[in-house]
Amino acid sequence: MKKLIFLILALISVSFSQSSKNILELEEEIKSIRDNYNYPFTSDTLIQNPAKKKTGLAILYSFLLPGMGELYAESYSSGQYFTIAEGALWGIFIGMNSYGNWQKDRYKSFALSKAGITSDGKDEEYFGTISQYISIEEYNNEKALERNFDEMYNPQKLYWNWGNQENREQYRSMWLSSEQTFNDVRFIVGAMIINRIASAINAVRLVAAYNKRINSEVSWNFSIGISKPVNLPQSLTFNFQKSF
């Protein structure tokens, strides 16, 4: 805007200082100023009106990284908190996942050394079951009494024996710690999803406010030309308009 005002003043100064020159010479002065400042001083319109923001892009950016939708809407002052929350949640997620896997490795190694199991062909359900029974005989006897024969384990493939309750309880403590950690990780994932949804809603609100704001801003229209009325001398014309 300052550049525009400066150029207007320059043109006015030129028109006064060159009052003794004819219109052709004045046109040359205008062309020179226009070329020097790279300003489109023709009948073209100069409109200062930024493009509107798109709601869909704001939502996409927010789901990719919370806070980026607000940054797109040029209002990151509130979006930064969603980005900070996302970073904190990722840190907790990685930390809890690492701890859960560490405990998992611990209880499996403990079972190999204390219960006499082998690591081949064992699923997660098996490692949970052996935390509740001191041996495979105790487990199979219970299933036989319940007449759940199809749930009984093959002793040659799925054997275990803790020897005493202390070993079983120590194993179960490690197993429970790992399982609880992995269950808590699900809440962190849920919090990440909620953070993205909240950021998207906030970004949509900010985009709407941004578009409303630019619609209410002033649009400037400035042009310069040469008027050539019939039977009258040529003259320099200025056109300056504003609209709301």
C-alpha cells in the first residue's frame, strides 16, 4: 500500500512539473515510472484480496498433524497446543509400548527358565493360562472336571511346571504388568484420535472466520489511462475506487 501511495505522489509530481510538456511526453514519463517500479499502470485493476481458505484442506492437515489446520488458517496461536499434545502423546505411546515389550520379553524368558517350557508354537493365550496354574496337570484336571475335554493341553507340546507358587506369582506379576501396559496404549491411541478431531473442528472454525474476514476487507481498484475525447486535447486520467 505504501508503494502504491508513493507512486501516486510521483505521478502527480510529474504531472505538475511537466505542465509545459505535451501529452505524448507525459505518457513517456508514466511508462518510465511504471517500468521502474514494475507496477501495472494500465487500465488493469489492482485488487488486494487474498484467496479464501478451503475447509477440506484444513481438515486434512489437522488429521495428518494436529495444529497444521490452524496454521493453514493463519491462526497457529491455538493450533500449537494440539501439536504439543500430539508430541506428548507420541512420547507416551512409544514409552509405554517399549515398556510393555520389555516386560513381555522378561516373562517369556522367566517361563523358559523356571517352568521348563519351549518357545515354539506358543500363542498369547497360552502365556496367560500358565500364569494361573502351577502346572499343566492342574490345568488339565480342572478342564476334565468341567468336561471341557477339547480345551485340555497336550503335555508333550504345551508342558509347564512352576515347581512352586512363588515362581508362578512372580511370572504372573510380569505378565499382568505387560498386559496392562498394552491395554493402556489403546487409550493413548484413542486420545490421539480425539486430538485430531478437536484440531479439525477448531481449524474449520478458524477457516470460516478467516474467509469471513477477508470478505469484509476493502478491495482497492486503481488505474491510469489516457483520455482522447473528440475535438479536445488528450488528457491524463486517474481512477481510484474502493469497495466493501
